[in-house]
Amino acid sequence: MNLKRILLCGAEIFGLNCFSRFRTRRRLLGLCYHSVVSDNSPQNDARTRLAVTVTQFNKQLKELRKHWNPVSLTQIRNAVEKNIPLPDYAVHVSFDDGYRNNLTLAAPLLSRYEIPATIFITTNFMATQGQLIWALEIHERLVCFPDSEIEIGGVLYSLPPPETLSRTERSLELLQQIKHLPTEEHKKMLQFLRNRTEIDLTPFWKRELYEFLNWDELRLLREQGMEIGVHTLSHPVLSNLDQTELNEELLASKKCLERELGTECDVLAYPFGSMYDFSDQVIETARRLGFRLAFTLQDCRNATKLDAMRIHRICIHREHSLNSFRALISGLRNVSLLTS
Ligand SMILES: [Zn+2]
């Protein structure tokens, strides 16, 4: 057993997680998931990094049910707007992007543990076949790009051989470089890669990982109690957009969801969600267009008093063992840093 695992195990056994949970019990914990996939999907492939397996998800929900108080979006809204306090140890579970596996694999477990959840929908991808969010498409195409180097933003980067695990890792690192370029550069890079690569999305694990819900499936999730929010039209980096594009991404996706669901949708999750991915201008625009709550992905706990347009969430990755998940969500930063 290596030092990291010993420390994480010790944090649970010696009550450090318990103490840390108690210390932060009045501060809402937001969790953000993306895909929940079968246990036999590839383990070390960086493309599944944002997914958790059914077994992991089951253990994590059991932990939340045992030591936390899962709360709904409505309870968060009531806390913000009506000052109705959340219970101690409040945790909110949410899913970004709108994958079908949220219905087929996540929802049955949520219902088994009676844990409420919210799903944020990228409306342009609903009911599509074989389409990927641009960042994931760039990742997929980088994995099979045939050359041994690639130019990004004027810099030449070397690449391990295509279709290897090291290429999937390297591609994920390069995606972070690409993401920080202007939106036009994302589009150029995607076009360049589309001209040079063919991707195969037919393997079962990829379909499970990437396929989006259709509208009937989303309505079914709502009937099962899932609350629904907006995650823009096309998943851009909102802070990169001009005012016209920003209005379009926020308003058209809001209207689209409201038309399909027949109810008001005034909750937003910023795509990518780090402090660089949205701005005061984004928040101001969202407020003006009728959004009342908005969720980040800043990997931190909330203050005791919630900020309506910056409700923070922690992103849950596949590499979290149960003990690292416990340390991470309990707020043991020094121990949880060892997990990344
Ligand atoms: Zn997203």
C-alpha cells in the first residue's frame, strides 16, 4: 500500500474526515458528475476521466446517504430566495451535459438511495446521434491524429504514438492548451483535425460515454424527480464570447428547454465552470436574461451564505477511490490534494 492510500485510509479510520465534515457542516457541498458508465469501460483511458463507474457511483451515493443530507435544487432556491436554511451536512448532486447514461445508469441508483439530483442540458446536442461536445471531439481526434507532433497556438508539441494510453493522456493536456485559445481557434483546430482524422464512435463504451438524451428521455427523468437546468446551446467558454453570442447561448438554450418541458428554466451551470470560464459580464447577462441561480465548477465548498450566481461544485473524477472521495468531499484539502 503506498503512502497516499495509507493517509487516505487513516483519514477515515482516525476520524479526520468526520471532524472535517463537522467543521464545514453549514457549508453546502455541490458535486458535479458527467457520465456514469459500466464497470467494464476502459479504466486508464483519459477519455473516461470524467466518468465514474456504476460501482463507484453506488459506493459514493451510499456514503452520501450515510453521512450527508442530500438536498434538492428547490431547497437551494429556497435557501437563497426565502432564507430557509439548508440542513447541516447538505450535499447537492448534479450532472452536466445531458448524457443518456444519467437516465439508464445513474437514475436507478439515485432512486434506490432517494437522493435528489439536477441535470444541466446542452440543448444543441439533445437527440443527436454521433455528435460530441467540441472539446470532447478534439480529444477524440487528437487520440488518433497520425503525426508525431502538432502545432497549437504557434507552439509545436510532440505526441506519443496514436491510440495509445499515453496519447490519450497527452491529448487531454493539449486540450487544456486549446481551451484557453479564442473560440475562433477552437473552431480552426476542430476543422484541421476533422480533415486529418476519422473517429469511430461505435464501440459500446463510447456510445455509453457520449450519447445524449432525447427530449422524451429527459421528460422521463423529470417524472422521476430530476430537476433540470440550462448548460447553454453548444458548451462554449462563455468568457470568450462577445455580447451577441453570449445572449444567444444563454437565451436560446433557456427558451429551448422551456418549450420542450413546458416550465420555466432559470438555473444555469457555466460550461467548464472554472473561474476563467465565466466572468462578471456573463453573470450580469445571465441575470438580465432571467437566470436566478448559477453553478460553477470551481472545485471548492460554498460559503455559509450562498452566492446565487456562484454556487460552487466539486467535479468527481473516475480516479477517486472511495477513501479519496471521502477525504475530498469532507474538505481535507491536504489529503485530497494527494488524490489528484
Ligand atoms: Zn459541461
